[in-house]
Amino acid sequence: MRYEPIPPELFVANRQRLAALLPGNSLAVINANDVCPANADGTQATIVNSDLFYLTGVEQEQTILVIYPNADEEKFRELLFLRQPTAELAIWEGHKLTKAEARKLTGIQNIHWLSEFPRLFHQLMCECDQVFLNSNEHKRAIIEVESREARFVAETKRKYPLHHFRRLARLMHELRAVKSDVEISLIRRACDLTHRGFLRVLNFTQPGVHEYQVEAEFAHEFTSHGGRMAYQPIIGSGRNACCLHYLANENICRNGELLLMDVGASYANYNSDMTRTIPVGGRFTRRQKKVYDSVLKVLKQSIAGLVAGKKIKEWQEEAEAMTERELVDLGLITMNQIKRQDPDDPAFKKYLMHGVGHPIGLDVHDVGITTQPLQNGWIMTVEPGIYLPEEGFAVRLENDVLLTENGPVDLMADIPIEAVEIESLMNPGARKAPSRNGKPDGSHQRPKISTRAAATQH
């Protein structure tokens, strides 16, 4: 693994929390994700099953976890099934977990090879009363391909049609939403990598660089320190920033434009999610800065409004009301438009058309029962924005915030965000240059930074 080992006590505690939620004589099963095909005989890199990792720390394909807290025999209360390592597998795919390594990683003592699963699973199914099976129940998921979990659910229900089957996802959403101290520390590590990447990019960005080169600077910093991209980054200059899911990252960044960067590092499968908007030439125009400050004001107030007991829907409405006021001040909408607007299509929606935050953790858009009130221990993104395609730019800002008994804690508070900070870091030592008549003209010349020089920073 590319990250420091996680104490197995985290996974032991997570399994204990799940076991406490299961009704008497219930069994739960969690499968690893499929190895997804690419083209020809290619496959994509393994995407870790978040629920399986949360309960075991295992990233290996085809793994199966069975939890049966009330099993008559103690050795059947936690079972982990793995691919059996062979010399051929080692040659073609690399190292696979041994039983001893799996025990050390997970804290599970009873490790079996996959060949043993059908027999042992049948025995336990004959003893249990209820079966909790897993599925993807994220509200925004678009599921067009049958997953390994879905195939397992269908096959299990076919073989055991008279059993009482229940949804595991609901329990996992409840558990994973509240982060433990270890999980918070891992997300902080991801935020730290994102901070390092952003400082690198501030030094690198200037007119003439491509959006994909900015992406590469982030990737270099994350990979160099044991992390990776948490998601496909959005690096959009000018009007590209007005496309919410712009992924091409192919245009040249030009002087006078703003560059919106929605990017975050992942560390040990725990994610961060940051958005910053910077001036390509190192200075905001007056109009750009006014819009920027409006978005920053909404960000700060929305962070302060993240408190336990409030519903996300209520928090969203507060942010929308704040944005509405800023849009009036910016001359983008009028009070008359607000009075006459359709409640189902409010005027502000032209300039802010998305939610202002979501849970984050093992998934970037993490699971959680979002119809219930916020709880301490949740980590939420806060990401207001204003999009002005007619003016050729957009501003979005985003930080990750932990809810605590003492109020919200901004995990990205040390990542520069004030307009004056951004300009200062992009123009170190800048001085007013004399005009041709010898008098200061207020212009400045940023030092030229080669791609090679930028790559050697840190």
C-alpha cells in the first residue's frame, strides 16, 4: 500500500458498531467490487468497495466478509474469505494477502479461502433468521451495470427464497456518516495534500499554461506523498468554469480569465474535496473580485451555519437566501424579480443551480441519511458559487468542515482563500513597474515560471 498502515482497531470497532445494530440471529454479507473491464483484454484499476474497506481495511478483489454476531460457534461470528495466493497469481497480478497478513490488517482471526465460501455460507444460512445484503443506495447513483453485490443478492435470494432479507445499506449509511478520530485524522492528511498541491499550482499558473498542465501539478504533489486524486478534477478557465462537471481540462489559460479548480486528494481511501478560483494573470479585476467576495461571504456564513440538529435542506435554504442577497447587490437580479418569481424556479437558480454541500469520507459524495438532522462527527463540504457565462467566468469556493460539539471546524482553514492572499502568493515580491515616462503605472510583471521549474517546488 502507498499509505501508512491503519491501526486494525479502527476496523474492529467499526464491525462492533455494525454488530450492535443487527437484530438477533442476523447475518450480514459484504462483497468486494468487480474488477471492471476496459477495452480488449484490459481492466481498470481496482475500485475499493467503501463498505468492505470500512469494516476490514481490505482493498483486494473478490473478498467477502460475513458477520454473524449470534452464531452458535464463536469462530463463525466474523469470517473473511480471500483469493488463495498462488505462484501464477504472483507472476501475473502481484502479491495477494496471506491469512497471517489479513489477520494483522483486519483484526479478524477466522480467514478462509474463497473455495470454502459456498459450504460455510450454506451452513450459516441454515442457522440464521435474517440476512442483511448490500446494495448501492446513494440517491444520486445511476446504476446501469449489474454489480458483484447485485449478482450475489439475486443468487442468494434464488437459493434461499424463504429467508427474511433486509437492507444493509441503511445501517452502513448510519454508521459511516459519523467519523471516528482515526478517520478524521486520515481526512486531515488528504486535506494537507490538497493544500500542498494548491500552493504548487499558485506558483505554476500563468497565462499560456494548459488546464491539463495545472491538473498535472496537483497529481504530481498528491502522488509524491502517497496520495492520489480523489475524483476526476475539474480545471476550468474562463467560460469552462460555468460547466459544473467540466472534465476536458484541455484549454489554454489566458490573461484576464479566472481559473476554477475543483480538485482533492485521497489518502488511504479517505477523500478531500476543495474548490478554489484564481486569476490566471495573478490579479482579479474589480468585477471578478466583487463576485469572488460575495461567494466567499456565503461560504463563511454557511460554514458557521453547520450545526448539529439542523437538516441539510434547511441549511441549503439558508445558503440560497444568502446568495440571493449577494446577487441583488451584484446587480444580477432585482427585488422586483424576487417578488414576482415562481417559487419552483426562483431567480437565483440562474446563477446557483446546485447544492452547497454534501457528506464526504470514504466516498467523495459520501453516504449518510441526509433526510435526518446533521450530527456531530459528520464532515460536510461547503461549496457555494456564482456562475456568469454571459460575463465569461464563474466563482466557486469549497472547504471541508467537521461538525463538533464546540461548533464547526474548517479542515481547510489553512488553505489560502482570501483574494488578497491569492494575489500575494501568485505575485511574490511584485513591485509597481515604471511607465515609459518614468512614473508608476500600477502594472506588474510576474516572473516567468517554466514547467520544469514548477515541477521542482517542495
